[in-house]
Amino acid sequence: MASHRLKRGIFAATAVAVASVSLTGSPATAQPPATAADALKKFNELSEQATKLNEEVLRAQDDLNAKKAELDKANSDVGAAQQVVDRAQADEEKFREHVDVLTQASFEGARFNQLSALLVSESQQDFLNRMSALGILAADNSEALAKLSGAVDTANLAKQSAQDAQTRAQDAAKAAEQLKTDVDKRNGELQTQIKEVKTALNNLSAGDQRKLADKGDMSNISVPAGAAGAALEFALNQRGDGYRYGSTGPDLWDCSGLTMKAYAAAGVSIPRTSGGQAGVGRSVSRADVRAGDLIIYYSSQSHVAMAVDNVRAVHASTEGRPVLIANIDAIGPVSVIRRVAG
């Protein structure tokens, strides 16, 4: 009887535990959005998150490239410093030998002083010649000692420079390794986010997908003269091209890849990331926006567009959307506006 009561107790406790886990403990399976509006909202949210992640990956890659360049320079400095050390040590050895010879000669000549020169000289001119030789010997010895001292100092400084360069190289290598790990981690997160964006895109209604794929205004648009106009013309020529995170053309773009290549086509070099582009040129107000200006969006400065005029901008938006013209203020909250040329 007790055994039956024990079994019933265990069964009841297990049932409660299972019910509890099923209600609160197990992770919820992602469900497709209930309505088309929910699906579009989810897609936009995931796209914005992916855009921020993409910007973080690009910035981390820029940091890594800079650190690798620092490492290369440090390694080069190590080699150059070692060459200086070798030359300085060779000079030190050469001057040391010279000093040794002169020191020995001076020691031998120490017993040959002015009185000795006077006593053994055969003539007044002979005496003057012997005195001159003694003076030259002393001057040569002083000069050789000075050169030796300089060579020793140079060698010591070169050794310190080589040690400093070696330390910088080791620090740069360590930092580059850490940055590489960070880039790989962020890139992994980005790829996961991109998959979620694509899933959200597929969950959209056919009508919403067609709206997203609409190329918008494809009409001919005149551009001003100069670098800003040339950059804008390049960007406008990419209308209808697809979007891909991390791409810089020729047929797929992300936002900063498009603006970077546009200004490159105009002969102007600007940074790869939208965050970097937020610091180029000079700041202008929203009211002063004109063709070619770069408009950076969001507090994270993770998106950039190029002004067509004071109302419109061309940009590479997000997955599922082509490069197109949109209203400047409808794209998102503006962080900063930069005039690169003009």
C-alpha cells in the first residue's frame, strides 16, 4: 500500500514538473508573424540590427588592418634599427682599434717630452718638427677618443631603438590577434543576423516583397559640376542594383560601399565605413543639404545615403531592396551631414 502511495506521489510530482517546463522552461519556437504588418515590422527591425552589425564588422576590420600596418612598420623598424646597431658596433670596433694604437703611441712618446726633443734635435727646424709631431699625436688621440665615445653612444641608442621596435612589434602582433578574434566573432553574429533577415523577408506577403523590390525613380537626373556631382552621377547609375552586406560593387552594394566607390570615381578617397564617413569633409545643416552631401543616419552612424538634392537621397538600403532614391527624412533619424567636396 505504501508502495502504491509512493508511486502515485512520484507520478504526480513528475507531471507537475513536466507541466512547469512546458509552460515556462522550454525555449519558445519562433513563430511567423501573425499579420503582414507584423511581418514587415519584424523585417525592418532585423534589417536595422543587421545594418548596425555590418557597420561594427567593417569598423573592426578597419581596426585590424590598421593594427596589421602598425605591425608591419614595427617589424620594419626592428630590421632598420638592427642595421644601425650593426653599423654602430662596427664603427665602435674601428675607432677602438684606432684609439688603442694612438694610446700605445702616446705611451711610447710620453718619455719623449719637450726637453728630450730639444736635447736630441740636430737643428732648430728639427726641434720644431719633433714638437709638431708630438702635438699631432695628442690631437689625433683626442679626436679618436671623441669618435669612439660617439660610436659607443650611437650603438647604445641603436640598441635601445631596436628593443623599443621589438616591443612595439610584439604589442601590435598581440593586438592584431585579439582584433582578428573580435572580427571573426562579430562576423559570425552578422551572418546569423543576415539569415534572420532573409527569413523575415521570405515571411513577407508577395505584395510587400514587390514593394520592397521596386526600383523607384529611374529617371534621368542632372548633377552639378565638380567632384560632388561626379560622385552623385556614379551613385545614381547604380540604381536598381542589389544589396549585400559588406559589398562594394560592381553590382551589389552596402550603403557605405556605394558612397565610398562613388567618391572614388570622382577622384576623392573617403573611409570605408559610414562611421568613418561621418568625419570627412565639413558639417552642414539639414537646411543647407545639396547634391553629393553624405547623410549619416542613427545614433550608431550605421547607415549613409548621398543627397540628390535638398529633399531626396540615393542609397543602398537593405536586404531585398535595390539601390534607390528615397526622401531624406524618411530614411531614418539623421545623425550628421557632411560635405565632402565643394
